Amino acid sequence: MKNTKTAIILPLFFLLSSCYQEEAVPVSVDFSITVEDGDRSVPVRISLANRTTGADSYLWTFEGGEPSTADTHNPGTVVFRSAGSHVIRLEAWNDDARNVKEFILPLDSALTVGFDVEIPVNAIAPAAVHVTGTGRGASSWLWTFAGGEPSSSQSATPPPVLYRRAGEYVITLQVSNGSEQLSLSKTVAVLPPMSIGFEVEPSFDNLDMEAPWTGTLRNTTLSGLSCTWSVPGGTVADPHAEFTQVYFEHPGTYAIALEVQNGKETQTAEKTIVIRPNTNLYTETGVKLGCSTAHSSIGCFYSCSLRSTVREGDMVNSPPVDLVFFGMGQTFTYCRFVSPDRAGTLVFDNIPDASSTWFVNDPGQQLVTVSAFDAMTDDRLLRDLDIRSLDTGMESFAGKAPCVILFETATGRRGAVKIKGFIAEGNDSYILADIKMQKK
């Protein structure tokens, strides 16, 4: 009986043991990476999504990352600050199994764009422009040189760019590191090629081109940087100045030469100037002197030093006045010249600091005839006239045209006024005259 009972219990024990035995759980390691903003230029921030199944424990390794390791299911954000290939490794396990996954994350250098522009010698066309990149992290470059030679380049350091004409030119650099692109543009100004030129301008007292003669040399060269004047027979105040004075003591024909340099080329130009013998005579034609009612519109005063008519309203600037014309109305029933220091005795205001001038208002004296006036080319006819002692005072030359009126200023300058006509224009009536007077 005992053996039979035992045989029945043993099979039941083995059956129960097999029902309680556990099966091993496999570990499948997987994860995904997201690069913030899609920008793989360092510094780069990434986040990881752990998709591993079957694991209880984790060990993350981030080569070159911050942090460098983590043992949590989700490690959060990892920062990489250096370019290159970085290994991301996840090892996961449970009591029965262990597995690993690695991923290589390539990162680009931080990308910046910049370049310097240098123009050796100067920016005068033709100009060679040198460009040098100053950015970081690029693996490719595209230069664009609008209007230049060459027009483009893919080199990190392109050759010099030649601009043959004046203008403003845009230089553009586009750089890339494989995942990002940046661009920068700069404008360079190229000056016109050198074109030489100069002007010779007589001084106001030397408009007649007579010796002794003083004038101004004016360099009008385009894109010149230095100059040298050469004037054989003349005296130049500053041979290297852009604007300078030149003096000729004697009459003659003179050559004026200008040499200009700009560091790239030299050009020269020459002009001939003729200085005539000194006649010591100024000639002014078509001079208008108004009647008494035209003192503010046309003017009744004349300045020998200015060689122009002066209106009464201009007297606030105290210009020197030598001749005062007094004419009564548009019919000119009475007219004569009067000394500036006696202007206040007529219809005019007193002239400040007025000087004396003597006149021969009587054309009947025939000291200088109209034909002699017209033939006068120098001051010989005026030199020996004793005008002061011949002053005719209140004599009128109304209605006498053409006729010649003589004068002598307080400085001893003698002259003659040819009255050509009496022009009736109401309150703006005037006489039309030519004046010949000594320079000194």
C-alpha cells in the first residue's frame, strides 16, 4: 500500500514546478534625436526620445556632450560645443538581458561671415581690390564681384579683383558649413581715371592781360594726387599747390606747364599765355548812370576801383565812390558830375568818408575830343592834363551827346567819360557812357 501512494504524489509535484518557472524578457534598445532649430552649427542642443523596450536600467554616454553621461530613462537636453562627429551610446538591461545602440552625430563648426576690403595704392581706376575673409566655420565660399575681373570666385582667398571704370561696386560673400548659409555684402567706390586740366585766371586788376600781371593757377585735374607747376619767366608762389598765384613782370609769351601724378601714372598739360605791354589804361563800355530818381534802381555813383556803378542802397558797405552823376528827370534838363564829398548838397545823402574828385563838365573846352577818346589806347593823352585847375564847377552838359567829360580823383587817377546817349525811361532814365581811366 505504501509504494502505490508514493507513485501518485510524485507526478503531481513535477507538474506544479513547471507551471511556476519564469521566461527571460528580451531588451530592444532604440532612441531618436532631435536637433533644436535644425541647426547643426555648434553650440548645438539636442533632445532624445528613449524608445527602448524590456529594460529596467539605462546608461547614456554622450561623447563631448554636456552632460557626458546619464542613467535615466530620458536624459533631457544635451549640449555639444565642439564641431566633429560625436558618439551617442545607450546601454539598457534587465536581469536577463542587456543591449546597446550607438549613433554618430556629425556637427558643424560655428559659422560666421565677414571679409575685409583693401585697395593698394589708391581707389583711382583702374583699381585692384583685395578681399580677405574673416569669418569662421565655413566649408564653402562663393564670392560675387559685380563689374569686376574676375566676376566670381569659390576660393576662400580669391585673387585680386580689377575694376577698370569708376563707380560703386557690390562685393558679396556667401559661406556655408553644410547645414547653414550666411551672406554679407559691401560696397567699394572706384574713382574716375586721371584726366588732367588747369585754368589760368587773371586777377580783377589784370583782366586786360597787361604787364605787370598777376593771376591764379587753378588745377582742375580729376583724380590727381600731387602736382608741380612750371612757369619759365614767371614767379609761382607755391609750385606744388593745387591753387597758387603766378606773376609776370614783363610782357611776352609764356608757357605754363602742369605735371600731375596719382601714384599710378603721370600726365602733363601746357598752355600759352600772352602778356601785353602795360597801357596804364582801363576801358569800361556800356556804363549806365541813372538820373536822380534812379539812384536806388540803376545807381548814380561810380567806383573806379570796382569799375562799376554803385546804387545808393549799396553805400552801407562803404564802397569807394569817385564819380557822382546828377541828372534832373528823364528830360535831363540839367546834368553834371559832382565830387563825392559834395553829394549831400544835392538830392543825395552824404557819402561816408567821401573823397574829392575834380571834373571838367564843359565839353566845349575840347581838351579831349570824341575821336581822340575813341583812339585812346594808353594813358598818354591823360598824363599831362591839369584837370584840377580846369574844374568847371556848375557847368551842365545836358543834351550834348556824344561828348567827353574829364575827371581826376583824389589819388591822382585821371580819366575821361564819353557820354553816348541820354536814355529816357521815366524815373529810371539814365545816361549811357564809356569810361577810360588810368590804372594808377
